[in-house]
Amino acid sequence: MNQARRILVTGASGYVGGRLVRALLNEDMKVRIFVRDKSKVLGQPWVNEVEIAVGNANSFDETLAALQGVHTAFYLLHSIGVGTHFDEIEAAMADNFSRAAQAAGVSQIVYLGGIANDSKQSKHLASRARTGELLASGKVSVMELRAGIIIGSGSASFEMLRHLTHRLPVMTTPKWVTNLTHPIAIRDVLWYLTNVAKLKEPVKGIFDIGGPEILSYADMMQKFAACSGLRKRWIIRVPVLTPKLSSLWIGFVTPVPTALARPLVGSLINETVADPKKTIDAIVPKPPEGLIDVTTAINLALSRTSNNQVETRWSDATAPTAPWQKAQSDPDWAGEMILKDKRETLADAPIDCVWKSIEQIGGETGWYGADFLWWARGVIDRLVGGVGLRRGRRDPKHLRVGDGLDFWRVEQVEKEKVLRLYAEMILPGKAWLEFRIQQEGNQVRIIQEATFSPRGLGGQLYWYAILPLHAFVFPTMLRNIVRSSKRKALFGDA
């Protein structure tokens, strides 16, 4: 049965979608993914095992083409990080997907939404509920699974929880931290989604899924502190921290940008507890070993993080921060002005050591000098609504195409040859940073090139204004990459 069915996964470059693809393939299912940007999944280990349909979920024709021959379609799309009108965008996508699925003869749509059992919902949860309604407005059977906070390595909620707990032993918090939540481990979410794909007949309805514990966000912080070997956190509630102020604070002290933190915080105002009347147990029973409790889920996530085994991360599907930045890698003949800062040097180190130093750039390693300037640029980016520098990286040693890397996106990786990064910071134009290496006798030539395509006069003025900084930052970076390569050659990659 599994071989005969074709399963479509939307949002495959995202946190849940990327893991669901692997889980479905492990069950020998035939999987097609629907992505807007194929380059974001090229680094996934499963990329050669799936069909890839490229298109925009707002386009009826492109969505219809992706859904042709599909039995079950997983709808894992959202737009909460793209601006204040994300709800309108989500509604349009859901309506389009419903109509296209009906036209394509899809049997089952499975939608992962959010628990919403309060009469006064946040904008985020109201949009999630509205998405479910629009998907179910057609003739295709829609099974809506509603989850609360998902705990897993790399999830936005987990990153928020982890950094708040680690960095703030004493916290002044809004009163919503005492609201009840119903967290669920990512493994259990994948259990339900994978088994729904195996159902013999289509199912309609809304089903809440949650873990074995109901607790407050403050309780989750204390559990996280205990799992991390930290002392109990002092949590002082104050009435003046609105969701907007809270999201600004979270954007400052955690890797999660304010634009994404705001809807997440807004959801915490509501009590998100699974409704026992909407249980899924009669359709998909609990895992044989039972659902994972919060402490175990946190420990599993921490273990994955410390062992550099984070499979997908919330930043994987981060959208470009400005409309003019969405078209990447424009060809030279497109007529754009291209400004470049190109530097070269030779390194007396093996090429594999040079590559390791380049591939480990950013995150905890930093940017090989002038880190205070990179930090300042990240702060400015956060202040104007960008992703900032705290986003870090999925893995401290290895990169794959599509990875978020501080305020860059990995656009090309060729081992011991090329690393190209595309800027996702807010800029008056489009920018890339590229490293190319090649063996020359007993030495390795490193070519470092910053490329900028300005947007109008403002973009050109921006480039020339920061040239003095380039004159300091880029030579320093190149020198320290060489030094790092030599250290690796002498002492290894410890």
C-alpha cells in the first residue's frame, strides 16, 4: 500500500517538514515535496530519494501540478515571519491549496495547526484555525492535527526556551508565563503524522495532540534549567510586559528574531491545552512505548544539540527579509550593477584544513576577527526587523545548502572548493560572500569575494559608506582563516 501511494509534503525545507520527509521515507513511502526554492533542500540527505516539485503555493497552476497523482498531501505551510499581514497570506495559500487539491483528485489533506480552545485567540492561533477552515472548505477530506509547543532540537520554541533559561537566571516576566500549555515532543508529532499517512480511508475532523503533561511555561523553564544542570530560575511576574515588549526582549536575548517571536509570544497568552473530546487515539493509538514526557523531550533535544545532530532547524525556512532580496543568484546578463570586494592569499596548510576553517565560519566560531563589528551589524539588523546575528548555525562544523548561518543563507557548498553565502540581513540590495579555494603546488590559494547588487542610489551610497569597514574586516578575516588552517594542520580540529 505504501509504495502505491504518493505523499506530498509542503514546507519540506522547514523544521517539521524536513523531518517528516525522512520519517515517511523510512516507512518506504513514495514522497514528493513542494518547495518554492529547490536550493534549500539540496543539502538534505534524502534529496535524491524524493520527487521535487518547485512552485509557489499562491499559484493555482503550480500547486495543481505538484498535487497531480497525490493521495495524501501534508499542509505544513505558514507565513508568521513575513510581516503583520501574515494571516492574509496564509488564508490565500490555504484557499488556493484546497481548490487545487480538489481539482487534482487528492484523497486526504493533513494539516498541522495549533491548539486553539480559547474564545479570544492570538492573531497567530486565529490564523492557524482559519487556515484549517479554508482547507476544509472543499470536497477533499481534511484531517487537522492541532499541537501546542513542540519540543525538539532546532525548533523555534525550544530555542526560545533554551536561551531564555540559560542567559537569564533572574527573569522579570509577563503574567502569561503561568498560563497552561500542553507541549509535545517532535518525535510524537512525527509518530502521529506518519501513521496518519497510512490510514486506509480518508478521515475528516479536528484532533488535538499533546504530550503526557500539562504545565505552565514557567514550569517548562524550571524543568529546562534542571535538565541543563542550572540552578532554579527566579521568575518575577510583572503586569507591564505586553506581548510586543516581550517579543522585542526575546528578539534581543535569543536567536529567534522579533518578527517570529511576536506571534509565538502572542500564542502563549492563550492556554493551549488539548481538548480530550478531540482525541486522536481511536484513529492513531499512542506509540507502544508511550508519549514522551517534557523532561525526556528536553534531554533528547539537548543531546541532539550537544552532539551536533540537529536534523532541521527553525531557521531553515526563514524567508528573505525584504521583497527585493527574494530573487537570488541573478545572472550577470540581467543588467544589474555588481560591486565587488575581492581578496586573495596563499596558505601554507593542507587544503582540507583550509576548508574546515572556512566551513566552520560564523556561529560560535565567529567571523575570524572584528567580531564586534559583526555583532554591531547584527544588532542594527535586529532593530530594523531583520534576523540578526544570533541565529547561529545548525551544526558547528558542517554546512549544507539551505542552512541559515547567522544573517546569511548557505547557497552553495562544494567541499574543498566553494562556499557561497547569501545575505538575509536587511539591505538596500542583494549581497553574497563567497570563498573559493584551489591547490597551487604545496600551497592553497584562498579567494574571498564580497558581491553587492545595490538597489538604487541608496544601495550604492550604502556600499561606498561601508568600504572603510571592508578595508579592515575582510583582510583580517582572510589572515585569521589562514592562521586557523595552520593551527588545524599542527594540532588537529580539537
